[in-house]
Amino acid sequence: MRLGLHALGIGTGARREVIDAVAVAAEDNGFATLWSGEHVVMADRSHSRYPYADDGRIAVPAAADWLDPMIGLSFAAAATHTIGIATGVLLLPEHNPVLVAKQAATLDRLSGGRLTLGVGVGWSREEFAALGVPFERRGRRTAEYVAAMRALWREDIASFAGEFVGFEAVRVNPKPVRDRRIPVVLGGNSDGALRRVAAWADGWYGFNLDGVDEVAERTGVLRELCREAGRDPDELRLAVALREPGPGDGAALAKLGIDELVLVETPPEDPDAAADWATALARRCP
């Protein structure tokens, strides 16, 4: 069972000196991946329901610093050598997919092939409105954007004709390091999200799940959806974050076929405390 760390990009984790210290400490303590999420804008008064909390409200204050994950992770990659980096998640339908393909391939190249692109369809109507992007049909838009990006990564001269994006005979360089592919994992815990994972994603990032039992139920649904789609579920990369992870959870999740347990934590304000903090985290969930 690998351990991931979702701690960078927000609040204290948005400070350069903390990013450097936490990234190095996580690598030294054997963490597999550094995850960083995204919101382009936050609304002081949101009427949209946050899907990962029982009360429907996101815990991050609207006024908190929230880094662009591509830029923040580039600093984490520069401070380290081997640890993976992952967006967890980038709200893909809010972006131009040609530009994201370029940015992701650039970060993958500069990090030596360490990038996993975690994407999500989004939940905040206010955020989509601020960006001028339709909230409706965002799931279909996301699937098409991923297909377009894969074409740009794969082909020297790429063309794509879709409902939401199209281009003819264009070059986007550099190419990703690993066989011109970047793993694309999809976030979301709903049946709809799992159906998208089964249809076209390279993996799943389940977020803020309520313990091993919920993980077992959700992965059971995912495996059935994979069978219906004609895919082998064992080919997917499965990463989950629990609300309250504890001793023994790692072993239990491994039996369910989970590849990575992601710990969601706020890093210490003092960069000098990062090493001891990361060591304690690594020992929490054997």
C-alpha cells in the first residue's frame, strides 16, 4: 500500500518555504505522491452543494490562498527527485484543453515523468459562471477534453473534431515522458463519477470517504461498471482519501485493491517542523 499526501496549495501549504520543506520530507519518508487540488475562484456565499461533506459546505475559507496546482506542483517537483506529483483534482471543464495539454506535458517533462493528472467535473455553479463556462453537460465536456488532450500528447500532428473542442493538424510539444501518455485519474464518489472512470479514465481518486466500508461499497460498484464497459478494473490506479484514517486501514484497503491511501492534512506553519510531521504521518496508517 502506497501513501500519498494531500497537503500542498492551500493556506499554509501555499507558502513557498513550506512547499519545499513538505515535499522533501514526504519524499524522505517514502510517500508515493504529492497531491494538490484546485478552485479558480471561491464564493463567499455559495448556493452550490459541496459533495464531500455531510453539510454540503467546503471547509476551506473563501479568503484562503489557493494556488494553481500546476504551478504549485512545479515547485514541489523542483525540490524533489522521485516522488510523484498529482493534481487532485484539476477542474478540467473550466479550462481550455489544448492549453492544459501543453501545461501538463511541460510539467511531466520537467519532473521526469512524475505527473498524474487528476481531473474532476466540478460542483460550484458560481465558479463556472465566473469563468463563463456552462455548468450543464460538464461531464460530457470533461470526457471530450480528455480525449482531445490524449490526441495532442500521442500524435506529432494532431486533429480532433468534437462538440466542445476542435483543431486541425496542430503540433503541441513537448510530449509526455512515458510513451506519450500522462495517467488521467478522475475524482468523484458518485455513481456518475464511477461510470466515467469505467468509461475512459486511467484511475479513480475517491475523496473524503467515510471509512473502509464505504470504499468497499464504492469499489464494488466501480468493478461492476468496468465489467459492463468491457474493461479490466485491475488496470485502474485506485487512490482514496478517508475522513479519519487510522491504524490498519492501509492493510484493509490493500485487500480491496486500493493502490494508494492519500492523507489529507494541513502542514505545519514552521518549515523546520515538516520532517517530524511527515514522519509521524507515515507511521499513522501501516
